[in-house]
Amino acid sequence: MKKIFFIALAVVFCLSGTVFAALDDFDGTDLSGIWTLRDPADKADISFDNSELVLDLAAGADMYIRGTDAGVLLLTEPPAMEDFTLEMKVNAAVDGEQPPACHIGPVFFNEDAWAYSAWGPYSAGQDIRLEDCVDASYRWRDQIGIGIDPADIAVDGDLWLRIVRTGDDLEFFAKGNAGDDWMSAGVESTLTEYYTEGDYMVGIIAKSWGGSVDSTFRIDYFDIPELTTTAVSASGKLATTWSAIK
């Protein structure tokens, strides 16, 4: 297969300190070219404010078993690595509370097999959970057993979410403050056979279902740390982030 290389160019000048660049800091006015927006039911309105992507999601953006396909995905190519990390910061709360019947977070997605692993805050702050699907087989937290309760990490403001892939394992993490240690919810490997080079993408999922209302999510950044490097040094030296996607 012909190799394709994606170059993410992060140029930052600074008088003091060190600045770190994410794969997408959402600090522009348009969606970056790294993304493919998948919005088959026209449920998303995307804008940018204060270096955040603002995703207004209409009610009824359901994504479930094959044939139920109204969720919104921002997708990019995964790196050609056995081990890598997806990381993002999101605020799913409106006035301190997440709306009902919605789910947002990082995702692994194989469209041909209709296989996905979605990790993030769920339905009015009920918890942070993993849900996944292959074709007509859908599993929620009670079946997978991977989640974090709001007593441990509150779903009432900023959340940091992470999926770490190590070979055939996916491990799911979250934290509620930048300085906190990452809390692991567990490891899952059932679906990684569908996430092989050339047949899947990674990114961000946002979905809702019956009982949902219009929702607003503010996403501060999305990163694959293994692909990004320090942007500048204290001297203001220009640096470039090279991301070999395939």
C-alpha cells in the first residue's frame, strides 16, 4: 500500500517558557485539514471561540447498531504505530450539567465493519463510560464493565479523556483537572481486531438518542502525543511537528 504522510506544521513564537502543541488546538477559524467531518444526518453546527471548537449537536443524533447512523464524527488517520494515545479535553456541561441522552469523546471507528469504541461522559453526567459496537452487537457499560462514576470524577465542567493503545489492548483514562493523575477505568481488547492498519480511523464522536435535547460541547484540543513535539523553546526558536500517519 502506498504510504501517505501527513505533516502537521505547528509554528509558535514566544518570548519565554516552552509551548506544547497538540495535533489540533482548535485555535483557528476553520476546521483543520486533518479532519473528515462525518455528519450524515446534518446534526452538527461547528464554530470556534476562544481557541475551542464549539460543537452544537441537534437532538436525535443517534449512532447505534448498523443502520442507525446520525451521530457526528471528526475523523483522522491513526499513526502507523502499535502503541499510541488519543487525548482530548472537552466540556460537555451546560451551566454545570451535561444534557440528557448524549455521549462525547475520543473514538476508534471502522466504518466497513461498523465497529467503534466510544469513550466519554454520558447522559446528564451519569458517568464516564465505554460503549462499543460491531455490526448489530452493541455493548454499554453494564456489559463491558468499563466506566468512571461521578463520585470519582465529576461530569460538571472540563474533562480530560485518554485512550491508550498498547498492541491489542485499549486502556481508558480520565481526569477532572489538568494537574490530576490519570484514572484508569480498565482495559478492553475485544474490538482491536477491527482496528488494523488501513481499515479504521480515530477521532471524536458526539451522539444523542431518544430523550435528548440540543447539546453544546466545547473541545479545547485533540492530540496524539506520540506525533507531537515541543513547539518552541524560550528563545523563540521555530520548531515543526512531523506526524507520519501511514
